[in-house]
Amino acid sequence: MLIALAIIIGFFLLVTLLPMSYSQHYLVRSCDFVRLQVFYIASAVAIISFYLLWQSGNSGYLYTALTALLTMALQGKWIFPYTWLAKKEVKTASVSEDHSVRIMSANVLMSNHNSEQLISLVDKHQPDLLITLESDSWWENKLAVLKKNYPYYIECPKDNRYGMHLYSKFKILDAQICELIEDDIPSIHILFENNEGLEMQGHFIHPAPPSPTEEDSSRPRDSELIMVAKALKKPTRPTIVAGDLNDVAWSRSTRLFMQISGFLDPRKGRGFYNTFHASYFFMRWPLDHLFHSPGFKVKRIKRLAKYGSDHFALLTELVYENAKQHSLEDKSDELKQEEIQELAMSKADKRKVPRFEKG
């Protein structure tokens, strides 16, 4: 039993340490995803080791227990900000306040043909903006029924799992579809006006994940995040970035996005809101995100019911009050620049990101 526990905790300690490197190989970066699961496994190893130490007196179990505690501490440092015990990064809006914008993001899974279930979720929750990912021409045809309530829309169907569609109740003043890093992987960028006449920007992205079937390296994904962050730093109007980033909330690249842009994550201090994988409760991660400029308060975040996709849809309701708050992510400019140089591609030019400059 001691040998088995030592092998298990040794392996998961390695999984814990690997992401500390700047390697962007998918095997290394995938270790970012499983931090919560590794924490649970290490907790179990620690409990079992202490029990067997008490039963047998074998000091070997003390070493496996201490290694498990070290693993828990290292993993806990990354995931703690997303627990209810942590400080909230975004202030909570009163339930009586009218929302400024309600956004629903849904990675539909291109092969999923349960469009009626998604449309039912839209009818129930009435988002002001609906962004769909992995939506192809089939999905475009099925979602056409939404246009009677969503008169503004942007359609970019693709059969490569990177199609995007945006449906809006709010007036879209300007819009661009861009391929920021890789050909055939679009992003949608809009300037819109809510019912109170407040102009806001929305930037919706879906970079490719590091995986054996997509990209051997996370560099394209990381570069797109860095590019958008640099472009939207110090925005001139309320701004939102949302989508399936194919990255977890606590990864080095996602945290760097927040450190560069100064944008806030309303999940901090409220929960993980794991959106993938919908079919496996133990292997779930927060891959679908919404970040916003500091002036918003959050009224509601909700992971919605299953609708046939491998992702849950995410609903976020925000109130803009020009709130005085700032990111809890803090890092010196020197360290940020070092990480940018390690992670980003040379063609990651922030000027490719539409800013809808005033005047």
C-alpha cells in the first residue's frame, strides 16, 4: 500500500510542478486544467496516509502524507481565489437594480442537434446578448427563429468547430469579424448601445486549445489572449470579453490576460462555474469565461441546464455603475513583460483588435 500511495502522490506532484515551467506543449499546459481534481486526490492520499501511519506506525506513510499536503498547498494557491472563502473581486449589485446587460455564452458542440433545448434556455433566461460557439450553417438555420426577438445579429458559420453567431436585443452600432492569430478561427467584436443609451464594447473569442488533435502548443491561444488584453487596456467605455477560451480561469495565461488588461473576473470569491465537460461531473473545468472592465457590478452568474452539448451555457448579468474596484491580480510590469515574451507569438499585434475609437 505504501508503494502504491508513493507512486500516486509522486505522479501528481509532478503534474503539479510541470505547469510552473514556461513550456507551452499541450501535455504540460493540460496540467493546468486538472488542479481541482489533483487537489481532491491529494486530499484522499493525505487522509489515507495519516490513517495508515496511525494504524501501522510505518514512517513511510508520514512522507506520503507530507508530500500530499505539499501538493494540496501548491494546487490550492491557484484555485483558492475561485472558492467562496476568497475575497470577491467584483462587487455584488442589489437584486432590485435593473441590469445593464445580460449575456449568455453557449458552446453548442457542432455535432449536437438539440437546438430546441438551447432555444428553450434562451426563451427562459432572455439574455440581451447571445453568443454561440461551434455553430455551423445547420445551427444558423435553426437559430433563425430567434431573430424576431433579436433584431441585431452577426453570423459567421464554419464547419471546423470555430463558427460563431451573435444575437442581440441591443442596437449594434459597429461590428467586425476578425481572425486575430489563425486563419479560419474568427472572433466577433461589437460596439453596442443598451436600453439606457450606454455605449459598450463586446469582444467574443474562441482560440484553439493545446491538444494532440488541434495545436501541439498553447502559443496561438496564449497569443490571442495577450493581444486582446493589450488592445483593451484602459478602455474608453464599458467593455466585456467573453467566450470559450479553451483555458481554465487559474492558468498563467488567463491570469496574465487579467494582469495586462486590468479586467475583472466576477467568479472570484463566488465559485468555479465549471462549464466543461457537461457529461462527466468529476472532470469539469471553467473553460467558458466572461471578463469585464472595472465599472461593472455583478447581479447574477448562473451555469444553465444541459442542452446536449459538452459545455454548459453560462449566463452573466451585470450592472454598470462606474464602480471603483480593481483587479486582485498584481504583478510588476517587468514580470508581465517577461511572461509576454515567453508566451506570445511575434505576430500578436494588438492593433488587429478593433477598439471602436471615439471620434
